[in-house]
Amino acid sequence: MQPDRRGLAPGARWELTASPQGRGLFGTVLGSPRTTRTVVVMEVRVNEFLHLLFAEDGVEAELALEAAGESRTQATLTVEGSWFRLNHSLPRTALNRLHALCQTAAEL
């Protein structure tokens, strides 16, 4: 993830770069092609809400944070876009990693 110089601010455009996860002939021997996508920060409410647009895929994600007791936070991730795009694109991987990060933080 390469952040925009404006950071996490509305209108900021972040670059998300990844390599395919496959380990087949083309994935390891010949090298994996890198995929780059643009993530646009649509709205930010500090400690409450984040709305992102995965521009090339037309997938939108909203992360809502809410206090859930002492030292606990409820995170609700809502994703909108065609199932084909969510199932076969970089946004799905990125959002799954965000979910895993939140789960890891919750266990600490």
C-alpha cells in the first residue's frame, strides 16, 4: 500500500499493489505480474467511519467503528459491488486482510 501524501483524507488516492498468490509455473518460475489498483478515500470520520472506493473495480467499502465496552471496539465492514468483482479481484484480498488485522488486534 502506497499512501497519498495527504494521508487518510477525503480525496486522497492510495496505490494498492500485490502479486498473485498462485504457486504454479507462471507464479514462481517466470515471476508474478504485479497488479496495481487505486483506492480513493471518500469519507473519514476520525475513530468512527471510513469509506473507500476501489476505483478500477467499482467496489466500495465502509468501515464503521463503535465502542463496545472498555478497551473494545465493534468494527462493521460493509462492501458493495458486483459479486464477480468481489470474488475475483484485489479488493477482496485487501478487505480480508483488513478483517484479519482487526481480529488480531481484538485478541491482544
